[in-house]
Amino acid sequence: MSNEVGKITWISGPVVRARGSKNVGMLELVEVGEDRLVGEVIGLKGDQMTVQVYEETAGMQTGAPIYGTGLPLSVELGPGLIQSIYDGVQRPLPLIEEAMGSFINRGARFDSINREKKWKYTPKVKVGDEVKGGVILGVAMETDTFEHRVMLNPDDSGTITWVAAAGEYTVTDPIAKLKMGKEEKTITMLQRWPVRRARPFVNRRGANIPLITGQRILDTFFPVAKGGAAGIPGPFGSGKTVTQHSIAKWADAEVIVYIGCGERGNEMTEVLQEFPHLIDPRSGRPLMERTVLIANTSNMPVAAREASIYTGITIAEYYRDMGYHVALMADSTSRWAEALREVSGRLEEMPAEEGYPAYLAGRLAEFYERAGYVNNLNGSQGSVSIVGAVSPPGGDFSEPVTQHTKRFIRCFWALDKSLASARHFPAINWLDSYSEYLEDVGGWWREQTGKDWLGMRNRAMELLSEESRLSQIVKLVGPDALPFTERMVLETTRLIREGILQQNATEAVDAYSSIEKQIRMLELVLYFHERGMAIVKRGAPINLIHDLPVVDRIIRAKSTVTNEELHKFEEIQKEIDDQMGQLDAEYRS
Amino acid sequence: MSNVTVQGGQEVVGVSRIEGPIMVVEGGTNVSYDEVVEIKDARGNLRRGRVLEVGEGFAVVQVFAGSTGLSIDGTSVRFLGTTLHIPVAEEMLGRIFDGLGTPIDGGPEPLTDRYADVNGQPINPTARIYPRDYIQTGISTIDGVNTLLRGQKLPLFSGAGMPHDQLAAQIVRQATLGKEAGAPQTEGEEFAIVFAAMGVKNDVADYFRRSFTESGALTRVAMFLNLADDPPVERVVTPRAALTLAEYLAYERDMHVLVVLTDMTNYGEALRQISNVRGEVPSRKGYPGYLYSDLASLYERTGRIRTSKGSITQIPILTMPNDDITHPMPDLTGYITEGQIVLGRELNFAGVYPPVAVLPSLSRLMKDGIGKGRTRDDHPRWGAQLYAGYAKTQDVRALASVIGEEELSEVDQKYLKFGRAFEREFVNQSFTENRTIERTLEIGWKLLSMLPKSELTRVNLDEIEKYYKGDDATN
Ligand SMILES: Nc1ncnc2c1ncn2[C@@H]1O[C@H](COP(=O)(O)OP(=O)(O)OP(=O)(O)O)[C@@H](O)[C@H]1O
Ligand SMILES: [Mg+2]
């Protein structure tokens, strides 16, 4: 299967050089040393090759052999991906644990997809059909409810000459035969795809459906579209991971790919232990049944961290091709960029900004470009949405990874240290964040809720920016100097901040808000504002508004009104009417 | 001198270049990456080093003790054919070792045939148990609002001249497995303690030794000391040696181990120095681009695994140069650890002990170890409310400094009082005061009761009903 293509001449951390370059190709997967560690050719020059090794190289010697495989670094695709947890180069962590115990040892080699398990398969093509790449050959039930659409490899096409009857098959059992020119090819449910090559589609569609996350500050204020790309930068401890976990839990995607890229082991364990017990509000099934996890924690080899992003996005594209909406979370893209930097440093390449290689921007662009809402080769539509965390050193957004990322995303959720230390969560700063999808998804909101979401959202944003101006003044002269109409703005924005923007991810009722709940909350707060403003304009002192019992009711609504009891908002609105009505009457004369 | 000396191994006489702690050795064959070497100077004295880079016919070697006294011709290098290993045994508790794990207390080499690689191996995330059991430290700013769990890594971010050593010693002395509020206090299970000193002064090490002796813990402590006057390069190994023993005790002997690493800033210095000598492309402030990964390879050696009852909890201490939390050492540490306890200069000046700056401090895992059945039902919201209240106090203070206290609204004046009381009664406690969790909760409610009920939007109404003690007339 593999033959010797060179001998190691130099080793420095994850990078080795070897003599011999004739029989390998750029980006070819190779096996390094007697332990046959997985590596990838990242440079060819003269008779020398440079290889990045995805496993720990301690103990490796010069003179050791390198074996070629003739294949690029690829992932295995097929039923069985869902509910898996892989390392950065798609090795199944549970099998590694079974074989090696609690610690990850070198040289582990396992099939990424189980070869023994049988899947209930139903063919969707018949003998004689002319088929093109991407076409759906049949479906296999990947979970009790999830339909895995088995597709022809995008590079293949031909005439079907044989089809397996409906039944139970493993991923390596033949399910069809295909005549391609003179050749007949046996098709199985398993295929391989090189991770660094985007899977093809027909064309991009407009991204005008929001990815609903149940997070109010995201959906209501800074929505990302299905097929869109969002960046979530923030200093340590500001809430990147909690936000990403929340999206992974509640987003209305059919498949979630979660990449723990150079982050904590405990965080992956948390997902692993929690997701099987959390129920997807839409399907009623455990969240794990739509999730694929890629875990390359910070102490695992750095080259595999670089690969993990590609492993994840390729799996995401594969489900997109079936016609599903996929959301991919990468936590954190900065660690991936640092892996690039480390390998680049060992290669003694010319560094650009802060030691990062000059191709950093190019790599980021390639990654985010793989997001999209597309027309698939098989006529279906699917999307990959990307949410990338960014961890800027010192929380300073002017650093290269944040800056370059900004060029390739259209939605920016800026986390803020001071909000986090005041325990305002999610600590997303509403003045620094933006979404370029607002106009695009406005129509969807109108259709779904019959309400002018965008108008209300913009009104609330106006109030918030007014608040920021006013609080500058308050800082200088105190609130008493402001006219009551301006203090009314501050009353309302407190409700927006505490009642809507703040959302506790750890509290059952508050963790997820349906869009109906979100829009009702927004409506209610704005209604409070209109009524209050009218009364204040008539001369009522602001503290009477401040002290109304309904204020507390509104702030607590997020955790006291469940998604199923939206009628309670009518009650609260009635309380506003009653309490404000009274004041109104008093000051009308 | 060294107990890992393997007899045999190829020997090369003469080196081709020496620069700082780095030397280039030519002529070895089959040298392996990260291999340990034994270096003999012209007088026959031995020191150790390890291979940082290998090429055809040459190896770059890092000398732990530094290169002072080594000469080009008079030095011979023996390649030992293995990565750096230290002996591990339960009887190492109660003993003192140098930064490479060699005994320096006059006692014998540990009697064991178990040797472990100081680099360790990453824990498979599927093998971990997510931390949930809280450790009661008896310190309100930790137990109340930054709860520490078994298996967590929670650093102390401090600055020169602040009492981080006292705080760490108090934590170590008082730490016991937490109980639900109101549950009878039984004798807690005792922790084994692994203490690693990197580049700190002798009196710091002495302080800890005395403190362990006084609390009767000394027999449960293993100390790895690389002091200020010890070779800086050795510092790169010290925490690894310590964690290697900790892993053995936790995962093979089922012990609960507390690891204290001090001072991580000195560790970072050593790493930076080696990187600079090697001419590597620096990232920020001269630190190598792999600083994050390197620190992670230490801090991630924390946690619990399913195959053992033990746990490793890490409390790294680091002094922030210029009290700057954005400096690469605290910054990258914060990106890896599960929160941080930050000590504040102003509180320290004001005589508050422990001077924990509550707002920038955080325990990420707290949410999973507190609340109903663990501490008390109201604990999470109580904590959020205290935070919110104290955060608001900061705004009010800023305002008061502009318009004067008298001009503040009535509510804001209450916040000022709350803030002062919070620092004096909640944050402040004595070095020997060991508060129960209910005592901490009680103090917190007493303080919250200084604020009007309408301000308490983070706790729920039932809790206000039950615990609020103020004479608030609004609502
Ligand atoms: N929506 C939220 N609800 C409740 N708590 C939150 C929320 N977001 C963040 N937090 C709190 O903030 C802490 C830090 O959040 P998180 O771990 O997501 O930070 P991070 O930005 O990922 O940091 P790092 O870069 O170090 O990984 C959490 O442990 C939690 O206590
Ligand atoms: Mg995080």
C-alpha cells in the first residue's frame, strides 16, 4: 500500500525534512518513521521534501524512512459520521481510548468510519439510470430519524449497471455498480475526499434565511444568514465558547460540526457528556444525533490542529451536498492560525505581521469561502454556515487574525471584556458588532412573524446608541442633569440590556428563545417606551416610571415566560396599560 | 548524580558550537529528537541536556545547567537514547527535589522502577470526567464567587509584592472536598500536594515549606525546586517533572493532587531566552510563537479521568510584569486555564486580604459545581447578583468622583455603601479564617440586603423572600 519515498535528514518539532522528492506529490499523505506517524508533504525543493507530522515526533531519528501513500490528506465520508468524535485528522477518539487507555499515544491507526456496522439502506436509482457526480443513489438511516443521503462521488458519472436491493449494508458493501466509459466501478456508501479541496456545487444562492440560534442578541440584533459566515472575537473569558456551545445546541441547523481547535480538553468533554442528554427542540431527539465533534485540544500535536479545520469543513460540505443546513463552529481559529505560524517558523519562512506567514490571509479567505447556501450537484439546496471564534492576544482587535477575518465574514460579534466582568452575558458589545445580513433576512422575519422586525430592531439600536451618548453626559454631570425624556431613554435601554440582550446560557428557560418570544419581547419593550415617553412628555417625573412594578416583570420575563407561554406577554402588556394608564390619567389634566 | 543515566549510548567528544545554553554537536548518528544527553566537561563533571533539533550529522542540544565552564574541545556528549524520564513513587511525597527531579534533601533516590516521561501525553477527551466536585477553600472570594473544582486549573494572577504566596498557602492548608451548605462538616479527604518553584527566591520556597510544616502537611508534599540562583534552563523541565509525579499519584494511585506552580512568569522567561538564542521568529514581546502550545502542554495536565478516582487541580501563580494582564504570560495563561483569580493592587494598598479583584476574576467551571445539591440552590444567582452589584458600584464610584457623593441619587448612595461593605466584610478575611459555604452565602445576603429589592434582578423573588433582610420599603 505504501512504499518508501525518502529518508529523514532533519527534525524540529512537528516538521521534518527528508531526502527524496521524486516519488511524492505536494500535499501527499505520508507515513513518517518506523512508527508510521501520519504526515503531509508541505514542501518540495530539489531532492528534498518537507513534511508536517500530525503526531508527536519525540524519539524520531534521522535516517528513518518516509513512506508515500499516493493520496492527499483526506477524510472518510459515509454514514457513521454523526455522533462521532474525532481528532484533527479524523481518528476516532473513542477507539483510541479503547486501544490505548486514557492517554493518546502515537501511531494510532483506525478506520474513521466503522466498517462492521450495518445501515438500513434504500436505493433511489435503478439500473440504466444515467447519473452524474453528487446524485443521490440511496438513503441510509444514520440515526432513527436522520436520513443519510448516499451520493455518487462528485468526480464520477456514468450508467448504473447494478443496484443492491433495499437491506442492511456496511459502508464497504457494494450498493451499486457504475459503468464509466469502459470501466465498471463498484460503489459503496464510503467515499474519501481530500480535505483541502472544497466540494463542488452548481452555484451559490442568495443567503436570505437567518440561522436561528435562540440567542436574542444574535437573532434579533445581529443575525447571520444560513450559509453565512460570522466571527466572534473576544479576550479570554469573554464568552466565545459558551456562545458557540449555545449555537451548537440551539441553532436550527440539521447538522452541527463542532471543531475544538487548540482549546481545552474539559470543554470537549462537556459537549460529549451533555449533548446526548439535551433534546433538540425541533426534532425531539438528543442533540448528539445531529452533531459531529472534532477535538484537537491545545496539548495535542500542533500540525493536526492545522488540519482539524479542514477535516471539519469537508464533513460539513458533505452534509450540505445532501441538501441539509449545516452549521460549523470553530473554536478557535486563532489557534489554527498559530499552528500555521508555528510550522511556518520551523520552516524559517519570511514572517509577515507578528510572525504569521504571509499566506495567513489567503488561508482564512479559503476557509470562510467554504461557507455558502448553494444549489447542489444533485439539485437539492443546502448550506454551510461558519461561526469562527477569534482569540486576539490581549483582547486587541487590531491584531492580524481578527483584522483579516473581518475581511471574509459579514457578521461580527464583538465580545467585550468590561461587559464580561460586569457579568453581562453574552458579553457581545452591541455598538461594536455588526451584521451585513440585516436587509437580506428581513423578508423572512416578516413572513414568519408578520411583524416589522427590522424596523423594531433598528429602533432599539437607535435607543441603544442614544444611551451611549447620554451615558457620556451622565458620567460627567450625573443623571439628574438630563431632561426626563432622555432619562426615559435610559429606562428603556436598561430594559433592552437586562431584559433582552442579557441571556443566561445556563438557565433552562432563558437559554433558548424562540423567534416569537424574541419579537414579543422587543415589541413589549418598545411599547413600554412609547407609553412612557408620552407620559413623561406630559410632565410626569421619571422616577414614577422607574418604580412601576411592571419594570421588574419585563426584566424577568426572559426567564419566567417559557417559549410555550407567550400569552403571558399579553398579561404584561396589560400591566403596562394599567399602570401607565393610571399615570397617564393623573398627568393628562 | 543523575539516576536516569543509562549505561552505554553513543558518545561524541568535542562540540562544534556553544552559545548560551545551546550547543551544536556534530558526528552523532541516529540521534533522536528530544533525546536526553549527558554532558561531561573537561573535569569530568556531568550535566544533562536534551536535543532540540536534529539534522544529518548534527544535533542542537539544550544544556539544562547552562554552558558555563564548557569548552569546544573538552566537552563530550553521550546520547542516552530516550526522552527525559523521572522516577515516580508515592514515597516521593515528603521529599524535596531539584528542578530536574533529583533529590536534594539528603535522602536516597526514590526506590522504584517506575520511570515516566516528563512530557506526559495528552488526555483523550473521551477519557475525561468533567469536573463537578467543588473544593471548599474557606475563602469567600473563591468559594462564593469563583468556586474551584477538583480537576480545574485556576491560576493566581498577581504582581510583585502582593500576597499571592500567602493566598496559595491558605488555599492549600484549608482545601477540603466541599459539602452542601448545612451538611455536617466531616474531616475532608486530604490532598497530596506537588509544589514546583521556578526561579523564585529561596525565602519563597522556605515560606511554603514552613507553611506546609505548620499545617502538618509536609508528609503529603513533594517539592521540586528550581530557585532564582539555579540554572534558568532547568526551569523548563521543573513543572513537567512536578506534573509527571502528580499524574502518577492521581491516575495510578487514586489521590487528589493539588499542584502549585510558581512563578510561571519565570518559566516564560526561560522559554523566551532559549528561543532568542536559537534565533526563532518571535511573536509578541520576544516570546516564541509556540508559547501558547507550550503553556497548554503544562496546564492541560489537569483533570480527572474515568479510570481513576484521583484528580489533579492546578493553581499556577504568576506575577504580571507591570501588573499588565495583557502581557503574553497572563494573557496566554488566561486563554488556557479555566478562569483566573486576579489580585488587585488597590485592595492590597487598602489593607484588604486576600486582595482578590473580584470583577476580573472568574471560575469557568463554577457553574457546574454549585447550586442545588452541591452548595445551595440560590448560589448561582446570588453570585451573579453580587457581581452585578459590585460592578455597578464601580460606575457609581466613578460618578461620585465627578459630581461628589452628596449629589448621588439615594440608590447610588446605597451602592457606595454596599461596595465598601463588600470589600471589608466579604473580600476581606483573615489568613486563618476558614469560612463555611453557608457563612459565605450569609455574608453575601447581608450585603445584598443593603440594596433596594428592585435592584436585585438576578436573584428570583422566592430567594428575596427567603434571604433578604433589608428594610426596603419599595416594592
Ligand atoms: N451566555 C452566557 N451565560 C452565562 N454565562 C456566560 C455566558 N457567556 C459566558 N459566560 C461565562 O463566562 C465564562 C467564560 O466564557 P467562555 O469560556 O465562553 O470564554 P471564552 O471567550 O471562550 O474564553 P477563552 O478564550 O479563554 O476560551 C463562562 O465560564 C461563563 O461563566
Ligand atoms: Mg473558549
